Amino acid sequence: MMMILSRTNSEACKTLNISKTLNRTQRDWTLNIWDQIRTCCAFFLSRARTLHAPMTAEEDHRDDNDDFDDRGRRKSGVGNTKTTSTSSFSQVVVHPLVLLSVVDHFKRVDDEDDEEEEEEEDDDQRRKRVVGVLLGSVTNGRLDITSSFAVPFEEDPADASIWFLDHAYAEQMYRMHSRIHAKEKVVGWYSTGPKIRENDLDIGELFEKYCADPVLVIVNLSPTADDAPTRAYRAVLDVKEDGTMTQKEQKTYEHVSCTIEASDPEAIGVEHLLRDVKDATVSTLTTQVKEKARALRGLETRLKEIKKYMELVLNDQLPVNQEILGELQNAFNGLPNLNLESYVKAFAVETNDAQLVIYLGSLIRTVVALHDLINNKMEQKERERVSDMNDAEVANDAMKKKKGKDEESANNKENDKNESNKKDSSMKK
């Protein structure tokens, strides 16, 4: 009996231990399920908050899958750091893809305006500028603008204070773009100007919500432009000469050095696109001469601007700016000393060689022209001789025909006369 009771007690204890183990396992499993559910809810809430949050300059664009572990929990220390979109820069580099996007944007808007407006208007008033967002990154004081996208923009030509930029569309486009290119941040905006306008500062203030120091790149799409098609500006506070601020904080645009550069893949793509654009009727030498002439015209324009600025400073119409004078002095210091004997001799030799080639070319061109003139005269004389021979042959044929007709008419007259004589003689008989 005791053995039976002890066995029963042992079995009951085992059953109780098993039930306790099952309850503990079920409880742990339930807690684990609830933990995963809370983690998933927090994940989707954070994703929804990210998708619906406005685009900021310090938004973190890292891969979302790397921020969570295998169980959907956020990793420790992830999400606490923020990255700035722009920092201080002294040089702006525009890549060819940005120029192609701006040209395409302007062309599409211009075609839509041509379809909507059937009445003839002035070209400058009819064509409106386009505005878009610039994307890129800053590295060692160099701002690389690698991409862009268009933004709906409207403004009143009569009143510069009336304008509209769809920033909600820009935010949505940027969020979609950041999923593919997370390293590209908003760095500024572009305009087809072709010059700075009154409302550009107001538009720049709008972009300050998205980046700390937005850059304005004006793209000149005029085909007659002799200088670079892009100019970069940044907004700075207007400071007096004594270093004090104005009563009301006003900003003005400051010019920033801007160049156009392309990486190796971009250069290959641009060459492939321009391969079909080249005019086969224009030689390489003609293209080089046109490019040099365009560069010289651009240099002339810059020198005229410098001269005009110096005259205004001398006439006390503009204040003296030591920074500008320093840059001019550096430019003048970079010029070579042309009074050295070696430079004079080298320039003389180079000029004489160039003039000799030009002189030989002129002589050859003159000889060829005289040769063509003599050949033309000989060919003309030959044509005249052949024409005279043909005219003589035609005249001889006409004379022969006329003579044959005269002989035929004379024979006919003689025959008629003989017949009449015969009739008269027969009548007399």
C-alpha cells in the first residue's frame, strides 16, 4: 500500500512539475509574442512617422533594414545620430547630369507654354524660368551637385512678391529619391534666371528649412552665351563697412566659384550623347576657332566689368572692397613680365612663324585662284568656239535650205513657162 501511495505521489509530483514547466513555457512564449508585437508596432509607427514627417536638413537617410535586428528590434545606439546635409564650402562643382535635367525641364515647360499660348508675344516675356532642387554632398569644402529634380513653380511677372513653389511635392520627391541615393542630400536649388531676381532671397529662405546653407545655381540656357552656363551664389548677411549689421537683418547673394566637372562614367556618357549632335559639315579647326573666339569674348566681357567697377570706385560711387582688390592684385601678379628679352624673342619667333604660315597660305590660295581663273577663261573660250561653230553650221544649213527652195521655185517657173508655150503653139496650129 505504501509502495502504491509513494508511486502515486511521485507520479503526481511529475505531473505537477510537467504542468508547471508547460505553464512557464506558455507564459514565456506569450510574453515573447507580445514583445514581438510591441516591437513591430513601434517599427511601423516609426516608419509612418518617417514617411509623413517633413523633409529636414538633418534627416538620417540610412538603410532601414540595418537599423533593426533579426527579431525586428531596434539596435542599440541606432537612430540617435543625425547628419547635416551641407557644411561650409568654397567651391561648387556641377555635374553634366544636372545640366541635362535642367535643359529637359526647361524644354518641357517651354513646349507646354507654346501649346497653351497661341497669340504672339515677346519672347522674353513669354518664356518663364523653371526652378528645381539640387542634390549632392560636401567633401573637404567642395560641393558636388550630382543630381536634381524639377519642382512646380509659378510667379507673377508683374509682381515679384507673388510666387508659388510646391514644397510638398519637393518633399515627396526627395523622400523617394533618398531611398535609392541615401548619400545625396538637398544642397540648394537651381533657376534658369538668366539673372538673379527679386524673389530669389524669399525662395532661398524656403530652402533653408531643408539645408543650412542652400546654394543657388543659375543656369543660362541662352545659346549665345560666351561664358560658362552656370553661376553659383550663396545668401549672406548684409554687413556694413564698419562691420555692423543693418537695422533689419537683410541678406544678399555672394558669388561662389563654380565649375563643371564630370567623372569617368559621366564623361563617357556625355561623349556618347554628343556623338550624334556634332555637325559633319563643320570641321574640327572651325570648331576650335569658334571656341577660342567665344573664350576671348568672355574675357573681354570680364575685363569690361573690372574696368567699370574700378571707374565706379574711383568716382566714389562704390565703396572700396579690399577682398576684390586683393583678387585683382593676385590676377595681375600672375601675369608674366613681357619686358624680358627672352619673352620678347619667344613672342617674336612665335609670331613670325604664325605669320609665315599665314603668308604661305595666302600665296597658295592666290595661286590656286589664278589657276582657276585661267582655266575658267580657257573653258569659256572653248565654249564660245564650239558655240560659234554650231551657229555657223546652223547658218549654212539655213542657206542651203533657202538655196534649194529658190532653185525649186525657179524650176517650177520654167516648167510653167514651157507648158504655157506649148499650149500657145498648139492653139496657133
